[in-house]
Amino acid sequence: MELKEPSGTTRGRGASSRGTQVYQSLIGLIRSGRLTPGMRMREGEIAELLGVSRTPVREALARLQARGLVDYGSGGMAIVELSRPRIMELYAMRAVLEGAAARFAAENASAGDLATLEHVSRLFVGYEGDARGLAELNAHFHRALYEAAHNSYLSRMLDDLNDSLALLPNTTFSVEGRRQAATEEHDRILKAVLARKADRAEAEARRHIGKALEARLQLLF
């Protein structure tokens, strides 16, 4: 396992700041697929490879454990492997939170927020690269939606949930037909937000996550 601290990272003051940096580094490595479910998380090895003491590593691992991303097994601490029931729970909560984000966006989005949503949507539609790049643009679309909602508590909960989504391997955009379906789903969400139709925006966002779950289960099972 090769871990590198992201370039451009500034070291903060104290263990708490460094612990956050280590946490973000590990989340990034999980998202990139370099750390995978079932992989052992050895405190000393992580500390050495990230060039930090064990204290911030211990803090980061405790935070990962509190969020259900790592846990202790017979072989020590390892990245959690999500079961089908856990995946269903995760997407059920995601549907609720994404629906709320779309509702609040329809109610609260500024003109600048709406312009950003439209811009990211166009980038998604016009993208001609691979599934992983499309997944990144999809994340940008959803992030723009969260920001347009103007609710810091909701954004925090979605950040935590999206950290858990990093445990899922691959991307649903590798499923045949998912790209076109997601494009249409994004368009319906966007139109509802632009029209300030909060009920419709929430319903379309929930439907979008439901379809994403179907693609995820097809991919995994």
C-alpha cells in the first residue's frame, strides 16, 4: 500500500488539523480505488508514509471508524466491505438528503447558483470521456445542488454520506444505459429547480437516487 500526502497540502497547527488532513488523504485514496474494502489499515505504516506522527493517524482512523468506514476484524482494523442491506440503507438515506437538497435549491438558489447548475449540467451532457470522469462531473452537479440549497447542516450530512459512498467500488456509469438515463434525470431536476417547483424537484431527486441504486445493485450483484 503506497500512500502519499496530496501535493499542495499545508500542514495545520496541532494534531486536530493534521488529523483532518490525514482523514482527507485516506478518503481520497478510497475514492481513487487505491485503498479498497477489506484492506488492512496499519497505524504505523500510514504514519510513516504520510510523514506524520501516530497521533493524527489515530485521530483520522477513529473518525473513519465513527463514520462506519473502517472497523476492527479478526486481522485488525480494515476498510469496511458494505453488504447489500447496508447499501440499501445508504441509498435510502441518500434519497432523503438529495431530495431535501433539491427542494431547498428550488426555494433558495440565487441567480449565480442556477447559472452554476446549468453550466455543470452542460459539461455533463457534453462530456465524451470515460465513466470515471463522468462520475466526477456527476459529483460536481450534486455539489452545485447542495450549495444552491444554502443549508450548512444538510451539506454536512451529505458530505458524511458521500464519504461512505466512497466504499462502493467502480461507478454506476459503467452500467450500460446509465449515462443517458442520468442525463435525463439531471435535466428533470434542473428544470424543476429553475422553475422553483420544490415538490417536483424533491421528487425528481429521489427518483434519480432510486435509479442510481438500481444501477449499483446491477453492478454489484
